[in-house]
Amino acid sequence: MMTNKTWSGRFREPVSELVKQYTGSVDFDKRLAPWDIQGSLAHAQMLAEAGVLRAQDLADIQRGMAEILAEIEDGKMPWSLDLEDVHMNVERRLTDKIGDAGKRLHTGRSRNDQVATDIRLWLRDEISQINQLIGDLQSALVDLAETHADVVMPGFTHMQVAQPVSFGHHMLAYVEMFGRDFERMADCRKRVNRMPLGAAALAGTTYPIQRETTARLLQFEAICQNSLDAVSDRDFAIEFTAAASLLMIHLSRLSEELILWMSPRFAFIDIADRFCTGSSIMPQKKNPDVPELVRGKSGRVIGHLMGLITLMKSQPLAYNKDNQEDKEPLFDTVDTLIDTLRIYADMMRGITVKPDNMRAAVLQGFATATDLADYLVKKGLPFRDSHEAVALAVRHADSLNVDLSDLPLSVLQSFSALINEDVYEVLTPEGSLNARNHLGGTAPAQVRAQAARWRKILSADAE
Ligand code: ARG
């Protein structure tokens, strides 16, 4: 059987079965079919307006494509590896349905500009969805921040208790990170949303095409201005995967914290049972599988970034078959991101916060030592001297296994005569939080203000 009909006359023998399987992409790129058809319809309409295609041919193409779309939706479209990829499968099906008009569709076009267009059309839609999901995750975190603005937890540096922070403040740190991820996605989308169609194989075409018309029909923001560049570069895909990797890295950091916090050593939070699994051998176990898998899947997305960027490295202009390898990593990146964001927003809405345990951990770690040092500075002691006096007080409290706030006034005064009864206000975790009442600080009033600011941003984005 001749399997290379597309190139026909040039070949003396059919392509080998192994090569057909090796070079075929239909198994995975058929997912682009709806965008492939969208692109073809715009191309056909433009050709008709330019007088290259007859009105009847255009009408036939439109009718045929509508049928094919319905077949795809119903799972009735016959996909064939003999036809290599999604583009030739759709075109052949069209020709089977409408005859010669189907064969005229490919006028002034190549699969090279066609596939670059398809990926961009598909990816811009996916980015829009990803950004909606980022917004939804952010609002779950803002809800938590607002509800728990007054909850004190230890803030850590070097994983050692450092200073008290509001749990809401901690949640809002991630809202900021995801906010930048959203911006990166939106910015990347602008460069995805440019039209390669019209570049044809690499040099443009001899037909009187109107690229502005096609771009308008497809709602592209701009048109690729150089045909060689248009068919060959996949930098937009690399950029997207880089933004996706950063998003996954942020999610992996939050996941790591959730896993630690759920461990009985911390017992800061609980994750709802529906996001956890048990052990087949240890009856007591409740494992935070979802955050663990998110942490693991971040590696997979970074791997796709490495794959795509290496795919592009040293490729001479213009199109090379190497580029067919862009699809699977890109598809998997999008699927991983969308699944992860969906489950994450749900999971965050289902966590239980344990304020008593968080507060107890603050008290175990001398988290208000800096507040005591600041207190002495405000009474006139130079900061270095105050740092030393407090260090000695901490050593003493540590040897007695008590918190600074448990030391009687007379004992505290033995470290500095400047200490008075009012010191106990600054030694409490709540006093420590409230004292950091400035833009970006952890005071509950600031947390509430930031939560309100984000709520406004998120509701404007959602419109
Ligand atoms: N399946 C191909 C790809 O994904 C389509 C473009 C093929 N072009 C070519 N000249 N062989 O890149």
C-alpha cells in the first residue's frame, strides 16, 4: 500500500512501516484539530476574499469542516497514521467529503505555517484558562489570609523559629508569588498571540494573500513579520514552559510547607481527608499525597522546559522536523498545570488551621527576642549592646526551659536596668505582630488591608 500519497510522484517506494510510526504525530497532535480547523476556515475565507478561491469552494469547505468538527466531538473522526499528522488527516477527510474544493484549501499555505498557527491558537486559549485558575487559587488563599489574619505562627529563617508572623501574612506571600506568575503568563500570551500564517513553507507565497484579514478573523494581536522566523521559532513555547516552571516551583514550596505543617511534629494544619490517602500496612497513617505529588510534578514541568529549550538549540533556519517534538512536552505542561491548579484551590479551601499549636511553637522558639532588643533600643541602648543583653537573657531562659515572657521582671532587669513592667506587652506574640504595622509588615491590620487589595484585583481580573 502506498503510504506516501502526500508527496506522491517524487517517491519510488512507500515509506517503511517503522519510519511511518517514527515520524507520525497524529496520535498526539490530533488534539489540535479544533484549532487546525479554525485556522483553515480563516485561511479559506481570506483566499475567497482575495479572489483565489471561488465562493462555492469556500461554502463547501465551511460545510465540510462543520461536519468534521462534529465527527471529532462524537469520536467518529477516522484518524490514520498513514496520513501522518492532524493537518493531513483533516484535509483528507475534507476532500473525501467535498471533493476538489478540499484540495484547494492548501493553496498559499504549508503545514509549516499551519502547525505554528495551530499551536499558538491552542496555547493562547490554554493560557487564558490557566490564568483564571491562578486567580481562583489566589482567592482561596486570600480567604484563608482574611480568616486567619490574627493567628500567630512562627516565621522561620534557616528553618529555625525567627519571629512571629500572622498565618494570613504567610498565605499572602504565596498570593504575591502567584500574582507574578499570572503576570508572566499574561505577558507571554502577547507573544504567543501573533500569527505565522502566510509564511507558507518558509519564504511566503506567490498568491495575493491578505494576512491582515486572516489575523483579524483569528483575532491575533499581531502578525509575524518575517516568514523564516514565523515557521521556525518556538521561543513562545519555551517562554510559556519557563513561566509554567516558576509557577510549579512556587506550588512546590507551598506543598513542602503543607507537608511539614501536617506532620504531627508541627501539627499546624490538617488537610481534608479527601486529599489524603492511608497506608496499606500502617493503620495510623494519613499521607498528604496531593502536595507530595505537586512537589514531584514540578520536576516533570522543569524537565519539559529543558526538553523544549534543547530542542531549539542550534536549529538552523527555517522549519525542521525537530519541531514536531514541541507538542508532547507542551501538552503535558498545560495538562499538569491545569490539573494541579484545580486540585490546589480545592485543597486550600479544605485545610484546617490549628492556632493553638502555632502559638505554642512561637513560645518555644524565643520568637520575640528581636522585639525585646528593639524595646531596649527605644529606651536608648545601642542596638549591638541590646542584642547582647537579650542573647544572655535567652540563654538563661533556655537553661530553665521557659519563654522570655515567663521570666519575672527582676530577672529580666538583671540583663538590663532599662527593662520595666511594660516589657511584657512586647514579649507577647500578638504585641510583636501588631508592632510591625507598615506596608508589607505582618501586623493583622496590614494583612487585612492586603487581603482587601487582592480581592479588588482578583474581582477586576475575573471580569
Ligand atoms: N507534524 C508537523 C509538525 O508538527 C507538521 C509540519 C510538517 N512540516 C513538514 N515540512 N514536514 O511540525
